[in-house]
Amino acid sequence: MREAEFLSYKDGYFTFLFENGEELIFDEVHPRVLKQFDLKNDKSLINKSFKITFVEVYEDNDEDFVIYRVESLKPL
């Protein structure tokens, strides 16, 4: 679990800024997380810090293609 700040939701992608300065774009957010935090519409969540857990999902037929999915968020 790492700390990250939610920056934006745009064109189906969720952007987070991590404590080390790394910006990561997530293709997916677990539906359970979206039920808890409306990252798509709630502007008050922008610049909010969270403890974040995520996974990298590799395509079976293309090891170079990876998507990032948020598995859990806990507000700080």
C-alpha cells in the first residue's frame, strides 16, 4: 500500500501522483472502490490523498501491454 494523491479523471483514465513524484495513470478502478468514492464525478476528491493498492494486469498474448487497476483506496 502506497500513498498517492488523486489528480484527475479524464477520458476514462484515473491519474494519481505518488509520494515519490511519480504520476501513474490507471485504466480501471475496482467497482467496489467506485461505489465508495465517485472518482468520476466528485470534484472534492481531486487533490485528496489516499493509501492506494493497485495491480498490474498483463495481457496473455502481449507481455508488453499492461493495464493498472486500483484495488483499494483509504483516505488519509
